[in-house]
Amino acid sequence: MHGNTITSSNGYKTRPFDNILSEVKQFFEIHAAERTYAGGVHFEMTGQDVTECLGGAQAINEVSLGDRYHTHCDPRLNASQALELAFLIADMLKENFSKTKNFPDMAAVS
């Protein structure tokens, strides 16, 4: 997630949920194209109900960023956004697996 922050029109450092999702999709697409294994992903997140990242099912917008903006560094996904992202990634991986019926040959990767 690093490197995809923007500054909102009202001055908050934030990350758009859709940009994070797009970055993750591209990450897995590149690994699939190169027949390499994506070992995992890392997200800046918290279990708190913060409003630091735009979008997601809660539709956090620029106006609501200041409601619960608590970060002292980089914006984090809140619990709801993190779960939503996890399920979207799981659905994407499941769909890709059902199309290919296999994962990259790990013996060929090492």
C-alpha cells in the first residue's frame, strides 16, 4: 500500500480504496503473467472505526475524512474496509483459480 497516498482537497493525507484494490489486482496479475508465486500482501489497517481512507462500502468521502482521522503517519484502512478488501481479493483469487485449475509450479520458480 505504500506510495499510493494522495492529499484530499481539504488537506488530509489519504488513500482511495479503489486505488488500493487496483494495485492489489495488478500485483496478482503480474505474478500470474510471470508464473511466480505471490506470497502475500500487507495492508496498513486498524481495527478502529477510523475515516482515513476514501471509499469502500462505507463510502467515506473527503467531507467525512475528518470525522475520525486519528493517524499520526499514514492513512489506514478501517476494520470494515480491510475485511471488504480481504473478501474481494479472496473472490478474485478463487475466480482465477477456477479458470486455471492450478497454481504456478513452485519447483520451476525456485
